[in-house]
Amino acid sequence: MIRLDNIVKEYDNFRLECSMEVLAGQVTGLIGRNGAGKSTAFKAMLGLIAIDGGSVTIFGKEIGNLTAQDREMMGVVLADSGFSGYLSIHDLLPVLDAMYKDFSRKKFVADCERLQLPLKKKIKDFSTGMRRKLQILAALSHNAKLLILDEPTAGLDVVARDELLSLLREYMETEERSIVISSHISSDLEGICDDVYMIDNGKIMLHEDTDVLLNEYGLLKVTLDQFEKLDHRYFIKTKKENFGYSCLTNQRQFYQENYPSIIIEKGSIDEVITMLTV
Amino acid sequence: MSRPIKSLIIKDLKLIMSQMRLFIAIIIVWGVIMMTSIGGAFFVGYIALMFSFITLGTFTYDETEKGLAYIFTLPIMRKDYLREKYLLGFIISTLPSLVVSLISYIPFLVAGTDIPFLDYFLSSIITIPVVLFLLALQIPLYIKFGQEKRRIVTIISVGMISACLGALGSLYEMAGGDRMEIISSIRGLNIWWMTLLIVLVTIILIMVSYKISCFILERKQF
């Protein structure tokens, strides 16, 4: 669906260098701290910025060769922009109707009402969460094959985040659809992504299947004595702590079986990213 | 009309209707005052100019909160966006002016004037191409510089164009020509030739302006 092949984008004090792939039928997550390069990667994916190297292909076509018809198969949420705030949802209906061949007006209105979005209020008077919900519903409204969602959960409360994630799971029930989603909230991605890319300082630090990450990664918390006696072969990263060392491994079971006395925490995206980005 | 352009036109008309009602009302009130005190031809120019501002206003609404970036994630190519703006500018500046021109002839008709309708009509709408020319000058500046910087650049560019024309005139005179002769020969044209000349020049300028806007927008990053 999407392929970023060694793309490079240089700014005065930031350089993005990354490769990633989003496969058909999969939800791929991009996680990283604020300023790690997530939005830049998304902008490159969408052709909103010119890249200095590498290539971006979507549906097998170079990004510059995508037609309006190709773009109809995409639904996009951007972190910091959206529909004009001077319009209402009611104003948007004929716009979306004219824009997309497969726009489902009835479903869109029903979804807006279900998520309690006022149809006649100006979007500029919406809360951040309401704006985000609107963008997501618009992205879901026209039978897109691919969703590109940059921080769709930012500004949403817990209930709204759950509602959104349910919508995305429902969307993925149809085969051959894909989502690429970024977030700095790891729990959002753990529950929905098939694989996750971790980005820091413009570089992909790790790419792993979510199941592998959650089931096989672990964080060993050991004293100095224990650390010296451990087999270091499967450590991905170690970090000095007050109590001794934290060690990130992708062979949690190995250490559980061979060193039953040490403390091993189950892997989570938060822990992995914390360890990889220090 | 393609789907992207149609959807953008609807969006802009919705924006205009929701945001510019007051502006349109002021234009009309002023227009009525001017029509009764000054006369139809000037009023048509005034309407065309004021409505062209409305088109430019839609750029500002698109730019707000980085909205332009979002527009280009939708099935809208950058050329579609520009085509829509030029089309909207043309429709919005021209249609109300044509209607006003026709309406403003009614008092002459009632009074039983001997002014031929076509002469009146052409003399009143001749200002429309001038307004379209101004619009064609403004759109690339909006695309390149945005709402704020554009004002300064407009002043500078109008100054530069005037200076260039002045310089060309001076060079022509230095080469033995007489610039007043050219002006007189243009003035000497009958209204049909004059209209044709103005329309042709305007079409060429709009095409050049569109090409420049495309060049700028295709390279713009968001």
C-alpha cells in the first residue's frame, strides 16, 4: 500500500531518514516522541513536502503520479490542520458529496450524530476532540482503501479514544484495507497495530510486529551483581540505573527460564521506546 | 466540470455565503447609492472590483490553521485548486457585473433614451477585464506570499510595473518614437476594437498568471 524507500528530508536543524512499508490488510503504527519526525514522515507520504532523496510510493505509484481518483481511495487525518473552521458539518455535506464518488452521506450524518457532533455549529467553535472526530469520520466516509492518520487520538479523552479505536477496528473488518497511524500514546497503538515502527530524531529505531514486541520483549531490572552474571547476548540496550541496570531484550523467555530469580517486566511500547531513545 | 473543482466551488460558495453576507450587503448598499448618484458604468466596475476581493478572501479562509495542507490531502490536485480559484474569480467578478449592467439600463429604457443598448452595455462592462487583470496579478502573489506579506509585495510590484512601463516609454521616445501617438491611436479605436483588444490582453495575462501560479504552487511545501 505505502512504501517509503530511504527517504531523506533535511531542514536546518533536523534530518529525516527513514524507510517503512505498510502492507495491505495491516495496521501499521508509527510511534515516537514529539518532534521525532512522525509528522514529517506523514507529510512526505502525502506529498506535502518535497523530499531530498529516496522515493515514496502509494498503491504502487510514485506519490507525484497519484491522480485525484487514486486519492479518493485515501482518507487522511493531519495532526495540525483540517476543514475550514468557518464551515459547519452541514456545509461540508455537499462538498464531500461532490468530492467523493462513494461518499455515504447517510452513514456520515448518522456517525456524526452518534458521536454527538453538532451539524450546524461552525467547526471553529468545536473542541479539539470534536474536530478530530470529524476528520476521522470524514476519512471513513467514502470507502477508502487506505487511512493515513497522523495523531488522530491527540486531544481526545479516554472515552473518545476508545470510540475512535472501535471505528478503526470496524473499518479493518473489510479485507485489503490498511491504516498507517501515528501517536505518542503507546496504548492506542498496542491495541490496534499489527506492526510498529519507532522513530526518534528522524530515524527509525525499531520495526517489530506488535505481538512479538508484547510477547517476546522484556525489561530486565537487575543489580550490578546480577548484571555481571547474566548472558548479555540477547540485550538490545542497557541503561544504568540507581539499583543497577535495566536491560531490554527480545528473548524474554530465555531469561525467564534461565534466570528465574531476576525481575523481568513484560515488554511494552513505552518501555521499548524509553530504552531505545535514551 | 470535474468533481474536485465542483467540490471546491461549493466549499467556497458556502464560505462566501456564511462569512461574507455583511460584506456583500455593504457592496450592494454602496452600489445602489453610486448607481443613483454617479451612473451605471462606474457602478459595474465597482461591483466587479468588490466581488473580485471576495475571491481573494477565500484564499485567506483556506490558509487559516494550515487548511491548505489538508486540502491537498483530499482528492484535489494543486492544478485543480488553481483552476477553481481562477474560475471562481471569473464567475464572481463577471456575473454580478453583467446583471447590474443590464439592470442599470432599465432607467434609460424607461426614460426613452436614444443610447443604443449594445454601446451602453459594452461601455459599462469594459471595466470587468481590468478587474480580472488585477485579479490575475493578485492570485500568484497570494499563492507565493500569503495574505500578510502579499500586501507589501503588491505595492512593490505595482510600483515596479509602472516604472517598467515608464522606462519602456522613455526608451521608445529616445529611439525617436512618440508615446502620445500610441495612446492617441488606442483612443482612436472604436469601442468594438477597444473591447476586443482589452479582452485579448486580459486573456493573455490570465493565462500567464495561471502558469506562474501553477509553477509556485507545485513547488510549495506544507
